[in-house]
Amino acid sequence: MTNALLAKTINHSVVHKFANMLMKHSYGILNHCDYKIHTSKLEGVNNKIKVIKRKAYGFHDERYFSLKIIQAFAN
């Protein structure tokens, strides 16, 4: 993040604020460059489970609910 350090030499408060933000989040930014993992698949799984839960409203059997989740992801 040498550019952020270079930006700190500029005498402008907005540039300083932006450089500080880059320095604070540098670990996550660089990790995203190394490992391109997105949360879209996880959000899809959570959404599918919520739909199953909505359809199973009124059934109080946890085992049945677990089997429906396993069945949904068996493909």
C-alpha cells in the first residue's frame, strides 16, 4: 500500500481520509485479490433454506426439516 503512503504526503484532508481508509482495509483488499471467494453461493444456500422453512411452516419435526434441506442440496 505504498500509494496510500504517498497519498498522505499530499496536503488535502479528503485524500488523507481516503488513504487512511485504504490502510485500514488493506488486509481485506489484498486477500480478495489473492482469493476470489464471493458470498453469492452462501447467500443462495441461505435463501433456499429460508424458502424450505417458509414452506414447512406448521411442521414441528426438526428431523423432517433437516431431511428436506438435505434433499434440496442432493442434486
